[in-house]
Amino acid sequence: MNTISNIGVFTSGGDAPGMNACIRAVVRTAVYEGKKVTGIYHGYQGMLDGTFVEMNSRSVSNIIQKGGTILKTARCIEFRTPEGRAKAYENLKAQGIDGLVAIGGDGTFTGADFFSREYDIPVMCIPGTIDNDLYGSDYTLGYDTATNTVIDAIDKIRDTAASHGRLFFIEVMGRDSGCIALNAGIAGGAEAIMLPEKETAIDELIDLLERAAFKQKTSTIVIVAEGDKNGGAYNVAKRVKEKFDYYDTKVSILGHLQRGGSPSSFDRVLASRMGYAAVKHLLQGKTRMTVGLRGNEIILTPLEEALNNKEFKLSNDMLEISQIMAI
Ligand code: ATP
């Protein structure tokens, strides 16, 4: 136990606000514990290229409030092959790295799973993705910030929608997960929310919009998650327009602005807690675990369990609330 002397930390997959705060927490906890820390640039690609940097407490000064990731991120195809992972292992060994903290989404977790089955370097994983689509944590890093960014956009679009009496379709991120759409939709007072997890027929939507018009709403906002089965906000808007040609319909795709920006206080604290816990548990001999938040407690979930389970994070209550609040 506690034979680890040099912890490698990296970010991988899509960037998310809070990744920097998490790197900071990993570095400072490791330093506090008297360990060396090595930053690995560009995720798994950096293990293959040997782009390592020794870090100390000052390397992570003034980053807690910054979006993106100072260690950069990348998608690395070679790491998917046994030969690629063998090369990564050789490079990590040569650098003296004997423990890893991975921050990323399910692809990152899968890479860590393969690697830690094949090689003797302990790994802890931290969920960093705006989609909130990972099992083992109520919240992933970046999700709260992204939701707040979407709410800000909805509020602004609402101003113009209300002034012109328009119907807006706002497309938000979430290929498989409707967490951002549902929560931002409720917080932004959306009249309808279309989610990947729950198919909304266009007829059903039209019916709902007709009722909204009947109730003399001055503006209507429909949130469409990018993974909605009707093919995205443009498609939905086109099909609705065919029915209501008198409606002044507009589409706004929020896109990548949802990924950036300064992390919310929630994400900064969560990142600090997760980074701290990952290092503490790694040093206590744990490996192949993901760190998560349940209620207000930090928990560990075996990596295999996290990868083999899907969590339905949209409660029926939330779905009903979204409908009731739109009447
Ligand atoms: P996001 O949720 O933001 O997309 P992610 O971590 O799921 O983040 P991916 O691009 O899917 O992002 O995965 C990140 C990296 O993890 C990949 O580029 C690859 O290097 C590694 N990875 C993914 N799947 C595997 C796999 N099956 N075997 C080995 N490595 C993998």
C-alpha cells in the first residue's frame, strides 16, 4: 500500500468546465501527500508521444476559474490497439509514473479499463463531461456549468421571442442524455422539451403548441436535445412550420458555446472533492474505480460496473414538472 510515488494526471475526450479545477485538486493533494505529479498533455495521445510535464502547486495557480483544460485533450485512435497501449506503458514506466488519474467521459473510462487490466499501473477515473451521462455519479464535472450557460441563452432568446411573439426551437447538447435539455428547459420555462430518452411525436408537439397558442402565450420556446429522435431542431421546426405556416418560427443551435466558460461554484467544488478523493484512494491502494457524487457524498464505483450500467437520470417527477410548469 501507498507505494505510489509519481501520479500521472490527464484529461481526455471532450473538454468540460471544471477539468482545470480538478487537475488543480489532483496536483495539490498529491503534493500535500509528498508525491510527485506528472501532467500528461493531450490525454492518451500524450502517453504515446511522451509529452509529460512535472507539476507542482504553482503549476496550477490561477486556473480554478478557467474553462477548457490546461493539459489539453485529444482523441487517440492508437490507444485503442494493444500495441498503442504497450507503447504508452513503456513511456509511463520510463517517466516513473506509477499511478494515474484520468478525467473524461466513457471513452476515457473504457481506455483506462483496458489499460489497467493489461498493466500494473493503478488508475482512478473522474467523470468529466457536460452530458451527465455516466453511471456512478449524480453529476459529472461541467454539467452544472453547461446547464447554466444554456439557461442564460434561453433567457436572452426569450426576450426576443416575447417581443416578436415568436416560436423558438433551441437545440442543446446531449446525444444520448437529455439532462441538459430537461433541467435547462425547466429552469428556462420552456413550453416543450424533446429528449433522446423519450420520443415526442411531432403530432403531440403540434397539439401542445396549439394549446399554448390558445392560452395566448406571448412566446413559445421548445428545447430540443441534439439526440432527439426527430432529427434535430431544424427538422422539428420544418415539420411544425408545415402545419402552422402563420407561426414566425426560428431555430437556434447553441452548439459548442455550451462547453466553454468559467466553471460554476458547484463544478469547482465538485472538481476539488473528486480530485482530492481520487488521489487519497489511489494512495490507499484502490484502483479501477470511478469517483462520483451520490446525494452529497463522494463514492467509488468499480470501473467495470460504471461502464456496464446506464443510469436513467431523468425522474418521472421531473418530466411531469416540465409539463405542468408549461401550462
Ligand atoms: P466525451 O463524453 O466528452 O465524448 P469521452 O471520454 O467519451 O468524452 P472519447 O473520444 O470517446 O471521449 O474517448 C477518449 C479517448 O479514450 C479516445 O480518444 C481513446 O483514446 C480512448 N478510448 C476510447 N474508447 C477506447 C477503447 N475501446 N479502447 C481503448 N481506448 C479507448
